[in-house]
Amino acid sequence: MEQALAAPAMEAPSDGDLAFEALYRSSRDDVYAYVAGLLRDRAAAEEVTAVTFERAYRKRARFDPRRGNGRAWVFGIARNAALDELRRRKRHAELAVDPADLDEPHAHEDAERRETRLLLAGALAELAPRERELVALKFFAGLSNAEVGAVVGISESNAGTRLHRVIEKLREACDGAL
């Protein structure tokens, strides 16, 4: 007697699952860049990025779009996961100038570009941790001022003002070193 084996039909993904997948695909690289900048450890950044999206997936039913967009919500989770990792390590975060700096020596750069990058790295090192975090969220992760504000718990205009002040500090530090 012949018996046919049938695999159970898979359910079509829900709208919520599709929305979460779109959020994941649009923000995973930026979350990783942000976390890598905070932790300065690629392996830990990969782990924290995975933890971030695992937590977001489990909490997706609690997401309230009236309180902000999905990207800002995920970056808030990423921030908390990175801080959890830093607490676990019992050390302070120092942001990298660029997550790519962790692996690449920039041998292909011309002297002027290399000098500018080094000046900026020095100026970033002099910033307070909260100021470096603003720079990481805005420029490493590519968040808007509204998203930056939502992640750190300040208004969009306050985020813009603080970012402007930080950029001016960096500009002055770099101009003063030339």
C-alpha cells in the first residue's frame, strides 16, 4: 500500500510580520553600526544587534506608532541592549569614529584625508559620552533628529540644538588643530 506524505501548509505571514520584516531589513545595518560604535567590539555588536531584534520581535505587539516610528523604537531597544552589555562588562563606552575603523587601516587615503580623519577622531574622543552618542545616532546610524530625540528621550528640537552644538565643538577642535 502506498502512502503519500504531505507537509503541513504554512500560514501566510501576517501584516504585522511583514511590517516587522520590513523594519528589520531597513534598520539592521544601521543598528549594527550604532552598536558597534558604542561597544567597539564587532562580535559583541553582532550579538547585541541580534538581541535587539529578538526583543523587538517579542515586544512588537506593544509598539505604539502614536509614540514614534518603528526605527526610533528599535534604536531605543538597541541602546538599552548595548547599555546592558556595557554594564555586564563593567566598563565605559568609547565610541569609534567609524565602525569601519575597527578593521581597516585606511591605507588608500591621501595624506590630507588621513589627517582630517585623525583630527576628527581626536575631537570625538574629547566629547562627553552623551555627545558621542548623539553623533553615533545621527551620523553612524543615520537617524533623523526626531528619531535621535525619541531614542535619548528629548524633543526633536532639543536633539537638533544639541547636535548643532556638538558639531560646532567638533568643528572648532578640528580648526584649532590645523
